[in-house]
Amino acid sequence: MRHRKDGRKFNRTASHRKAMLMNLAANLIIHKQIRTTHPKALEARRLVETLITKAKRGDLHSRRLVLKVIPQPDVVKILFDDIAPTFQDRNGGYTRIIKLGRRKNDAAHVSLLALVDFLPAEPVAKNKTEVKEKTAVEDVKDETSEKE
């Protein structure tokens, strides 16, 4: 029985699971958004929310606690210097999960995990051709408006 045992196993060993979640959290901190399967996004959200809450305190002890989870000093510096101050007035809910549909090859549910107050660096699309079509349509609209 699984009474009071939370968290997903992902059919991985404990060390592999820990490394995977650490990498997801680090990449979310660096890039402000990541695209992954929905169950992984839910687990990474749990980890990142606690890390941001610890980073909001800003003291040395909380920095060392975060370094235990993410042993990359440059990523922890970004978390404490850039991300934590923007969430200082927010009591929780630092991330959002947007469902993107299913992946073509294995039909896995794919989601976008993003930090709330940060704008995405590039348009969110399922593939590169969708982004090119959107920018091409926007360019045509700009040209027609300039002619008028």
C-alpha cells in the first residue's frame, strides 16, 4: 500500500529521478520556461516552488539548502539575484503549467512549465514551422498596413 507516499517514480532509480528533477529545475531557472511531459512538469513544479520560497529569504542558510538540491552556483546565483526579488510580494504560485497537447512519436502529454512573471523568450509552438508561419503572417500584415 502507498499510504502517505507522494511523488512519482517515473520508472527510474532514486538517483536518476533526483538528477532528472534537479536538471529540470536548473533549466527552468536558467531559461524561465521548459517544455516537458506533464507528469514531469508537475513534479518539477513542486521542487521549484520550494526552492523559490527558500530563495526569497535570501540568507546564507537558505542558499546552502538550495545548493544541496542544485549544486550549480551560477544557477543558484540567478535564482537568488534575479528570480527571488521579483516574487517577494507573492505568497506562492510562482509557476504555471500550460498543456500543449500530445507528442507525435509516443503520444505523451506535453506541457510548458514557466515562471509566472517572466515573458517567454520566443513564441510557444509545437514545431518550428508553426513559428515561421506566424512570423510570416505578421510580416505581411505589417507591409499591408505600411502601404495604406
